Amino acid sequence: MTSTQEIKSVNGIEMAGGPPDRTGGPRLKVGCCAYSYRQYLAGEKPTMTLGGFLNRCADMNLDSVELTAYYFQQPITAAAIHQVARRCFLLGLEVAGTAVGNRFTFPSGDERKTQIEMVKQWIDYAVDMGARCIRVFAGAIPPGIAEGTAQQWVIDCVEECLAYAEPRGIFVALENHGGVVATADQTLKLLQRIKSPWFGLKLDSGNFPAADPYAELSKVAPYAITTHVKTDVVINGKKQPADLARIVEVLREANYRGHLLLEYEGEEEPSVAVPKTLSEMQRLSKF
């Protein structure tokens, strides 16, 4: 992987790692994750295809979609992904990224290699679908393993994936998703140790259970390169409806320019709750 110390700028664009340097003020593009419709897309007899999901997103006049790895019909081929990308283009939907269900808290060995190779495969798929970003997880801390050791394993894996992603023009976005990134401070430790202009945070608004989850989000929001919005937060161990306006304000204060992707996990029927929530996100994104 090319050192960010070796390349200061290209075409007048700064190449340093750290929080993205954004100008022009905040800009929010509203989209939906395929995961929001998972109960229709998955199972032995899915009631929705990926194409049907794209049509629904177009009907809601969304800007973008996140095409989660889990919902592509097997076997996956470049030709099949090109058809999905073609459909997105014709519908005016930007492919904000893809997402995989990996785990990087493994020591060097076969299990780690399997996880890294899977991510590399999906980096190639991201190229095929015209996406610019892949979401990855860190992972839980294995029993008997020190947190610092597990963090280093994640760093090693992410850096190996970045060495593959960078020359292909793909961002690697690490989600705050429990384990070694369960809190804002833990997440910052990892974000600040990985020095690459193609690395950043997949901010998930519902994944910081705390006394004040919005304060947690504010700590890491400057590093966000793509965002999941959830309809709930956890405050002092209790799930509560998320204040969507406050989440948007956190992102605006961080001068965030990018996608707000609904990742719905609520109890209400997705066919009802998802359009309703996205409509509110569209309203908030305009202010």
C-alpha cells in the first residue's frame, strides 16, 4: 500500500489520511439499504427480488441504494452484477456501496485469510457494480484475547484489504458495530491508526448504546464517509425512537457530504415503515 507520507497530493487533491477535508457545506443524499427489506429478500421463498427492491427505491424517488452482499442471487457473476448496475443507472439510482458480513478479529491463519479473500472478492464486485465503497465489520473480542491484540488484528486485516482496494479506487468503510468498535473512543482508536486516503467510517446511528448516543456520534462523525440511519437508539440500555433531526444535525455540524442510507430494523412492517421513514429523511435532508 502506498504511504500517505510519500504522496502529498495528486491533481491538487490532498491525499493525507484522517477526517475527510470537505468544502461546500453539508450535502445529504438519501438512500436505502437492501438490508431494510431483508425479510422479503431472504429465506427459502423470497417475496422480493433485488430488481424489485431497486424499483421500489425508484418509486420513492431516492438518490441511492446500498446493495448488501447477502441478497444477490447465487451464483454471483460479473455479468449478473452488471445487470444490476445497468438497472440502477436507468432508474437514476447511485450505488452508494456494498456491504459484507465479515469478521477481522482472527489471528494470522486460515480463518483470517478466508475473511480477507471474501472482502477482496466483494471489492471486485464493487468495481463491477460501479460502487465506490465497501462496508466491513471489525468483530467481537475473542474470549481470553486482550482488546489491544484484537484491535491490531483488525488493523492488519483492514490494511491488507486497503492494499487491494486502493488501486481499484474503492473506499473501505469500517462500521461501528460492537466488539472492538463498540464505543466512540474505541472506534476513534482504530480510525486514527489506519492511515489511508481510501479508508473511513461507516457511521451507524444506532450502534452506540450509551447515556448519550448522540454525543458518541458527534465524536466520530468527522470521519464518516458513508452513513447508516436507524430508527432506534439505545439509551441507558433501553431502546428508544431515534431523533432523526438530531442525527442529521450531527452530520451537518461535521460538514458531512454523502449518503444517508436507511438500515431499518424496527418492528413495524418494512413495507409501511421504510417509505414513511425515508420520506422524513428526505424532508430533513433539505434543510
